[in-house]
Amino acid sequence: MIIIWAISFFGGFYTGGIIHVLIVIAIIAILLRVIRGAA
């Protein structure tokens, strides 16, 4: 996940950062699931 984020971050200049935004949203969704699961 981190490697993909790094690739999308450095490649954001070519993709317009769309992939970077999608990965950030995915990470937030995963964190919410973990927090809800722990609670």
C-alpha cells in the first residue's frame, strides 16, 4: 500500500494526482473500519 502510494505520489505529476486521492480515501476507509472494529 505504501509503495503504491509512493509511486502514485511521484507519478501524480502525470496522472493529475487522481490515483493519490483515491489511495488516501481508501486508507481513510480502512482506518474507519479498524476503529469501528476495535470499538
